[in-house]
Amino acid sequence: MTPAALARAVATAWRRLPTSAGRGGRPLAAAIAVLLVGVMALATSGRGHADDGANWVRIDSFQVNDTPVEQSTAYPVPYVSDCDGTDSPPRCGPPPAQWSIAKRPVQFCTFVQNRPGWLSDAQFRDSVRQAASTWNKVEAAIGVSYVGDCQGTRWERRNGVNEIAFDDERNVLTGATLGLTESSIAWAPPTNPTIRRIDEADIIIESSFANVPTCLTSTITHEMGHALGFGHSSNPADLMYASVDLSHPETCHLAPTDSEKERLQGLYGVDQLPTAELPPDFAVPVGFQVNLPVNATDPEGQQLTFVWEQLSGTSVEMNSFGALMSFQAPNLAGILQFRVTAFDPYLHSASATVSVTGYLSQGKLTYGEVPHEGGFALVIFGGGNSLDLVYASGCPPQSATFWTTDAVGRFVIYLPGTTVAVVNAAWDAKWGGEPIPAGTPILGRCR
Ligand SMILES: [Zn+2]
């Protein structure tokens, strides 16, 4: 950008409200409000030695806008540490500031004190959760972890905790400002930085925020964008555009644009979402032990963690061992629905759901019985599906084994307790998706 263009950008960067529309009785009709501003010229710098021995220069109250340097208005969205014409390197400029790998995903906690009266504690936390989830959908090697309420009673600068709070007696928000992010940024070496690091970011939200929930969530999401390393975009379609109109909630964007997602990838690198897949919906006789394996992968091969939830049906006790969840179907017929969500280390996620129908089995043996204490027996099955056979045998599904013969007389095995689909492939193929015919001879063993 040429100096002249830069000066123009700075001059038009702030769309402020008249002060009559400020704190307290802000009329919605006049409410074009600035999402983030740094009117306090509090930036102070100091030097110190970080753990890694590098000679770091640190700005303790790095305001993303206005004085001293950190406002940036350009398109595509600039990085928070880009120079904006009011200051010069090494305070600003390349390389862009980012969180160290050890501090990703960036962990935030909340203070519910001083929230606006129309907003409940739970609604506020939901807004923060939604904002974090929005950033975690971007396929960049960064994420946001919302950990619930903070310790203590108010946010503090430079305490090593990333806090989201409403403005308090310190009045850091003035005029029509809806939100502000204060970041602590350090660089090294002091004169020609090769690394620039975000050490802490605190987000402060207007305590008399108007009752426009979409715009509150938008503001929190926007501020998180600053916390992750963005300045302001000059494109009104961008989440990182500096202002919104509270009387037109459609100006309160809820997610970064493709251009902003690319910029985040430019800052941290690409990291793709994992995938998760559950078996197709299936049915089991009531009372059966069920193993539910999720087939999940991470494109980068990173370790995944899993959260299992029961969405509907008679509540069961879920025993989860990561990628495998097991439970005992209730003794009542009915439909149970489950969801699993796989998370990669940046909290990118993928979900899958499955319905499991518990039914009253009609399965019975018309000849013989399978000994429960061990050993084989030949029985004749009265017909039904494979699980009806298990039900009819009375054997524990986890340890039972059955055999039949294929067209050329070879044994085909059925292990109801296996979690490896291929084990029963020949058995399933033999029946071709149809019930096992009545009168089929089966060799069975309970354990
Ligand atoms: Zn902003």
C-alpha cells in the first residue's frame, strides 16, 4: 500500500458513533458501533528473557487498533502485528504474531459478572462456546478451547490467563465500542525480529450490550479473531470488519469468510478436519451387549479423542474406550440414538450418529442346544437373523462362535462379539442380506 493509500485507510478506519449513542441508552437506530478499539494509549514495552533464552521485547497492552500501532485496515484481512503507518518496525511488521505451538488451542475462560440484564449466564457461555466452535471449523493449525468460568472475580492483564469478561469499573470501553481485545505480544531478537509471539489475549465486552444476541455472538467471534492474530478488514462482508449496525443484525457476521479462513491458514498452516463414521443403523435383541466402533481418521495422522453421547431412548450406561463404545441394550424394545464426536489436537471435530433398535427376538432352536459351560454342539436354527441365532443359543454374544458351511463344504465363521467387520464378511455374504432360513444346521460354541 502506498503512503497516501495508507493514510486514507487510517482516516476511514473508524466509523464511530456520536457519543450520544454511547454507553447506557444507546438507541438502536443510530447504533453503528465499533467492535474493537484501543483508545487507551497504554502500550508499554519491556524487555525480558523468556524460557527459551531469546531476548524478547514485549508489549504488555497490545491494543489491536488506534494508538500506538496496531490498527490495520486492508483487504484481505491483515495480521494484528502488521504496520499501519502510525508506527514502524520492530514494534510492528513481519513476521506476523502468532501463538506458540505449546499454547494451541488457545484456552479461554469467562467471567459472567456485569453481563447485561437480558443475557443469562448460560446464554453468555453458549455464545462463547459458539464463537469457539466457529473458529474450530477453520482448517488451520490453531483452535480455541473454551474451558468455562475463570478463577477469581475479574479479568486482569498479564496474568497468563486468556479471559473473556464484561467491562467493569475500569471502563476500558468507551463511546460506542462493543468489544476490545488486549493482547500481549513479544518479539525476538529485539531489532530484526524473526519471531513474534502472542502470549496472552483478554477480551472485554460492553456491559450494556444491546439485546441483539446475534451481534453479541458476532462480537465475541470477531474479538476471538483479534486474539488469534487478525487486525481489521476493510471489507464489510468480513467478520473482521471493524463495525456493525446493531439495528441491522445481518451486519453482524457469525463466521469468517473464505478469504479470512485462508489468511488464518497462512498464519498457522493448514490442518484439516478429521472424519468420523459409525456403522449403519442396526437392530439387536433386547438385553444384548453392543459394541459400537467409530471409524475415524485425521488427515495429518494426529491422535483423536472421542466424546460419546446418547441422544435418545432409554438411558444406557456407556462404557467408552475411545474409538469403541459398548453398552447393554435395555430389556425393553425401543430405539436408542448415539452420537460420537472426534476431536483432533486443535479441536477440529467430526461427528456421526447411529440408531440402534432393541427388539424382542423370536429366535429359537428347533433341535439341540449349545452347551453354556463349553464345547461344541450341532443345532438346527428356527430361522431369523444372525443376532436371533445368538439370542436363541442363549450364549453371551461376546464369547459365542458359530459355524456353517459354504457351497463347497468349507466352514464359515460367525463371531458376534467382533469389532472387525471383515471377520464376519463370508458369513454375511452367505445369507446375502436375507434371514437365515428355518432348518439351517449350525455348529455352535458359547465360550
Ligand atoms: Zn475489531
